[in-house]
Amino acid sequence: MEHILIVDGYNVIGAWPELKRLADTNLEDARDRLIEMLADYQGFSGARVILVFDAHQVPGLGGAYSQYRLDIQYTKEKETADERIERLVTQLINRRRQIHVATSDQTEQHVIFGKGALRKPARELLIELEENRKLVAARVDEQRQMSKKKNLLIGGVSTEMLQKLEQWRRGKPKS
């Protein structure tokens, strides 16, 4: 089953303390940080992530691009992020897909739930992201420890002995 996470970008920025602080001084930095965090999430979870930013007060056609393999979409003029998200859910929903929408907007949560997607409050996504980050750090640390143990074992064995062991492993006669 394919897992898709659609994220209401500015809603999440406003809900996460780190991003909210960044947005208070530089909104672009907050967007970039959110993109990085969601790229990590996508890499760990395997879910396809679609990030939607509201540009309904900005003239233009909107746009879509890919960064870190994330699908990032800006709404077109006079289109809200909620409208784009609802349209995406309608287009993507089927039996082989599980769609979550990350937003803390209660009204939007009810609408997308009615269309068949699952709700994921911004706070819940942040907690999941932090747990994933801890798991990745633990795995990296575990790999480092294993690597050190292997190196300690091999580091104390002479090259001549390693060659003899390799010959013995391969079943070759000793020379």
C-alpha cells in the first residue's frame, strides 16, 4: 500500500515552535527548514510527501517543483492551500493508497476526512518526526559501535594471520 502525506505548509510552520520562531524573523528560512525536516521524514518513513504552501494572496499561476524528492506546490492566485489539498485528496484517493493530511485546521480535518483521507494534526506529525530522528540516531550509533568492534578485532591481528585465516575460510591449502 502506498502511503502519502499531504502537508499544509504554513499551518505546520505556525504550529511547530522551532519553525514559528524562524518565521517570525524570516519566513523563507522557516519554509526551508520545514522542507529539510519533511525530506528526512520521507526518507525514513518511505511515505510520499506533498507539501502545499498557500499563495492565494500572491498574483501568479502558482507552481510545483521537487526538492529533496519532495513534491512542493504553491497554490495559484485566489486558491487556498485547503482547496488544493482537498483537490489532491480527491485525485489521489483509492484502495491502494493511504493518505494522511497534516494540518491543525479543524475544519480542513473534517473536510478531508469526509473525502477519505486520514487526519494528522501538526503536533502529532512533529512527535512522529522527532521519534524517527531518535531512531535514526540510535541506528547510526549502533552501526558506529559495531564498526568499532570489528575494527578492534581485526586491528589486533597481523596481516600474515589474516591471510592464513582467509585461506582457511576459503578451504585453500596452506602454503
